[in-house]
Amino acid sequence: MRQAMAEAEVGDDVFHDDPTVRRLEEETAAVLGKEAALFVPSGCMGNEIAVSIQTKRGDSLLLHRDSHLVLTEAAAVTELLGRKYYMIDGDRGRMRPEDVASALAASQAGPDTIAMVEVENTINWGNGSIYPLPQLEAIARAARGRGLPVHLDGARLWNASAATGIPAATYAAVADTVMVCFSKGLGAPIGSAIAGTKAAAQEARLARKMFGGGMRQVGVIAAAALHGLSHHRGRLPEDHRRARRLAEAIAATPGLRLNPQEIETNIVIAEIEEPHDRIQAFVAAVESEGVRLVRFGGPGRFRAVTHMDVDDAGIERAIAAIRRAAASVLRATR
């Protein structure tokens, strides 16, 4: 990947004149089955561009309350873009089509007009849960039945595809716009893309400039994304296998709680038993052995993510560190 970056042919992407970026955008669009794609610095910017080009100030977005767009991007969407949220529940981040249909019907009679439906696949706060394709298709039918666009936050769409065997383009077909990350699972240091129609990609390019995302000789990082797209999707099942190994070990560790059956891809979210105020000491004890966890999603919870830089030996090292921390920090409080 670094060799590809060093050898990248570059131009000026503000003028759509960087050949490596153009190739990345063309190949991304082809993989997703869309007419065009736009390279952006981050997945957050890609999501927010999709919101900005498909809705207007004062509109509401229908989405799950545990969506990344809510829990991480709310300030940008509500304060900068002036949109509102119409949030509903669902199993591990997955909305039920009937709940979506009911919410859309109710919004027609109220002051908060829903202008777009947003779904996420895989779902970060759902332990990397995968949206079943029929469920996504039913949600899309409910939205399009009312003339509304659908945006797919596919930051980890590569993982959903690798776990199910369903092509990324099949998932992307449910949405008018889709965002994918090259730094999630594919190993690139930076970069995402938003894909849709040619007209949407052109609007997105103008919106990217407004967001401060115009880039110049950016082929040096587009080359990394292109290398990951071409070479690293096929290895994602290795991450999923290692995540399951880690999850099973955590579930078997006294003082920790986790249902291994919920681990479908590469995200492992677990919880320490009460008192939850020991979470910081627990995470610090694990990190002191060179293994990093993240406090995540509520009192006593932490997250681990497997990726291409963690091999089987690394997983065993992480398991050993977690077990020692649980024994020394958590059991000492009982």
C-alpha cells in the first residue's frame, strides 16, 4: 500500500484532474453498482454531504436512535445543516419496516416532515450487526412509496458483504446514496466515498467544497484506498473469525458480560459487571499491556475491533491481557 502511495500519479482533484482519484471513484462506483462516486476525506463528511444534497434546512431524517449519524454526527447535522431527527428503535440498530412505514405515515400529519430515511450497515453500536437484505429492501420500499430518498451509511459495508456473500452492489441498490469507508477494514490510512447518480455526485462535489473538503494532489492517499479496495476485501472473513474468538473468550471471563451470538462481523462490544465505575481502571490495565480497548456506548461498556494489523497471535495476546485485567481490577472490587 505504501509503495502504491509513493508511486501514485497525481493531479489536482479540485479540478477533478487527479488520475488516481478518478480511477478510485470509477472503481468504487462499479463495485457499488452506482453511476458515480466522489472521494471524501472522512465517512462523516460523506454522510453529511448526502444529507445536505437530499434534504433542506428544517427537514427531519428518519433513522434508528443508535445510528452513527445520531451518536457521533449530531452536531454537524442539527447545528450546521439545520436538520432534525425522527428517531425510532429496533433490534441492535435495525429498524423494522413496519415501524418505518408507521413513522412515515405519522409525519405527514405533523410539523416534522420526514425528508429522508437513513440506514446503517453494518451497525457500529449494534456490535457490528448486519441488516438482513429483505429488511433493508422493505424499508426502501416504504420510503420510495412516499417519494423519499434513502441513504445508506455503509462505512463497514465491506464487512456485511464479506460475512453474507451478498455483493456490496446488492446492498447499495436499496439506497439512493451510499457512503463507504476505505479506512474501515480495508487498511487505508484515510478516505471514504459517497456514491449515487452522476447528478448526485456532481452535487456532492460542490457540497464537499462547502464543507472544506476540496483536495489537491490527493492521489497519494487515493492510491492507498484503491489498493485496499482491490486487495483487502477478500481477507475480511479473517477479521470476523478473530472477533468471534475474542468474543467467546471475553464471555468466558469472570467479571465480563457478552453474548457471543451477537458477533457477526469485526466489532466486539462487552460490559464489565457492576460496579461500572471500574471500567476506566480495567481499560487502563489492558492498555498497560499494549492492548487498546475503547470505553463505548454506556456505563461499564467497552469495544474492541479486529482489523488487518491484528493476527491470531495478537488476538491471543489481547485475550490474555483482558483476563489478567479482569482478575486484578474487577475481582478485587468484590
